[in-house]
Amino acid sequence: MTKEQALAVFENYKIRRMYDEKSGIWFFSVVDIIAALIQQPDFQAARNYWKVLKNRLKKEGSESVTKCNQLKLETADGKKYLTAGDIPK
């Protein structure tokens, strides 16, 4: 994991992130942030929570969900997969 992809830690929850040098923007994993906010150590449960929340927000007409991009971030097994959703911060 490079400096541009270093983990941020929030109350013992690891938040995956990626820095885009071209735009100068940090991108954070929404699922990791949700896991920290709802204090859910199980990744799959946090991912399902985000899926349900995202669908509800879309039905309400929220445009913030449409600005979420999938990024390839490193997982616990060291491999890179597309995340469930990321937003720039």
C-alpha cells in the first residue's frame, strides 16, 4: 500500500482511501466510513447497510448518491477489488 493509498484510522476502524494526484482529491471508502459510524466490524453488514441506504436515497431523489464512484482499493487479503462506493472528500 503506497502513501497515496494509506489507511486512515477512526476510532479503531480502518478507512481505506486513495489520493488522486491529478485532481488533488482524496477518495474515501463509503462502506468503511459507514462501518465506523454504525460501529459494525462486519464488512458485509456495513456493505448491505450502504446498499439499502443508497437505494432509499436514490428513491428520494438525492443526487449525492449519483456522484459515488467505484474505486479499486486493497482489501484485507491484499488484493484490489472495486469497492461498493466511494465519494471524494
